[in-house]
Amino acid sequence: MPLSNLVDISDIVASIGRDLVCLDFWSETQEEVQLAQAAGTKSLPSVTVAGLPTGVTVVRVVAMFMARVIENTNEAVNKLDGATVAETSQVIQVRSDEPGTWQDAIKFVDDQFGLAPTTREGGPALTGSVDISEEVDGNDTYEFQWLLAKADQDHLQFNDVQVGLRLWYTTHIIAPERFEYYVLGDTNSGYIHGATWYAQSFTPAAAHTLTQIKLKMRKFAECTGDVHVDVYEADGAHKPTGDSISTGTIPIVNIEDTEDPGSFVTCTMSKVALTVDKEYVIVVSEPEDDMNGVFWRYDADSSYPRGLYLWSNDGGASWSPNAARDLLFEEWGTSF
């Protein structure tokens, strides 16, 4: 089970089979964060994680936000204007100061923090539900921001603000294990190049955190572009929908220039928790090279019961599923 689905520390310990250490790290205090009617990104104080032993595995991290006081100095009712839009607005994000990649950490709902005119109350203490251990993975300094924060009126103020990171780690090395896969048949290849993409849906029989995808592939010797691998949630027609929830890249030098059938190539994916019995789609593209591409092996008479083959000739704008075929893949992760 993904650690994000475990609500009690004893469940986490039972799942991992080893005691976990939990530590909180807090920022210095920032005097004020003021939201206005016009959306604007608000800088928040940074947090330094220090003192973690060498070689530990960080298994879960969540962000925290608290303020001593929340105040509406406007003469009208005030509150948040709009809920979180993932990776876009009204969300507190965290990244390494290297710099890393901003990760959504604390989400909001529309009309949160409602206050009467010229009212002052005790401030909130919020803990995010998003595991950000992909970005917060060890000793470092981490930056915080409130991306495009927006209130109904000017002057929604948070005073004496601190942000923090709650981190669980273990000294146990957690090896990935194989979950969903199809490796039979191997009768033909889908040719991926330019706007021609291929995809394979799968449905986890057990909840887990995705970390790797392995694909059976070969390439044309002249192919120069790297291969992009994305995972999407599936719609009711088995097609990818929404934004990519996990991404990875296979350097073209890692794919052999051989005759069929090629060999399995590993792609390290950004970590994401997958839900049991929910369908997802692995989408593979090589858009940089329209003439020379890569081949992904498939079974033309398949028996994988938890997904199917799809292809697109317009760069993923539309998809054609084929329930009689399955592309050869292995999906790996950790079973927290």
C-alpha cells in the first residue's frame, strides 16, 4: 500500500517491516504573507534539513504551514478565491534550492479561510497530504512558495508564518519489486517516431509507489532522439487523460541497435502512488526524430487481462485502442 494511504504510524511500520524515524524541520518566522484580489506568487521562508545519517532512505515527506494569526482588514467578507489547480495556482509548493523542480505540497479548496469584515482570528496549522519525498530526499535547503495565491478581496493576511517539513526515514534499503507486467508473445513491433506514439494501459492489482518501467525495445542505428515515457490516468475508453502523473526518459544510447526482438530497457520514473484497480496508461514517444525511431515489441494475440494496446499518429491528440494486442512491459515499484 502506498505510504500516503496509511494513516497510523503503526501501519507504516507494519508495511515496511522496520521502524521508521520521524523528524520535523521548521523555517524561521516570516512576519506576514498578504493575499490580494489579484493573483500573485508569495515567497515563503525556506527549511533546512540537516543531520540525517548517511545512507538512509527517505520514505515519506509532507509539508506544513502555520500562522499565529489570520486577519481580514477589508470591509467585506474575505476568503480564498479558487481551489488548487495542480501545478498551476493556489497551491503551496516545495523544491530543493539547487534549484530543483517545484512540487505541489499543500492544496486548498475554494472559499477556505472565510473571515467576516475586519476580523482577526487564530491562524491555521496545515499539514499537506502529498508525499514530496521525490524532491525532499535528504539533507539540503528547501524553498517554499504559494503559487498564484488569490483572495476574494485585498488584505487577507497571515501573520508570523512558519513552514515545515515532516520526514520519515529508514536505514533499510528498499528494493523495487515487479507489479504489473506482460512479457509473453513478442510477435511484432510498434514503430515510435515523430507524431507516432504507442501506449499500454495497466491496472494495478495492489496499491504501490511506481519507480521504474521496463520496455522491450530496439532502435534504428540512425535514431538520435531520447525516448519519453509518461504515465497517465485512463478514461473510460482506456485512453490517457489529464496531465502526466509520472515521467521518465530513456537515453537513446541505452537502447540497442539490434534485430528483433530487442531487449528490456529500464526507465527511472518520477515516483507516484498508484491505486489498486485503477487503470493507468504508459505513453511512449520519440518526438525529436521523425524519420528514424525505436521499436516497442508487442503480442498480436495477447492474454493480459488488466490493460490493452493503444496507438496515436497525431502526437497523442487521439488514440486507437486494440484489445487484441498488448505491448511488452514491466512496471516496478515499492509496496509501502
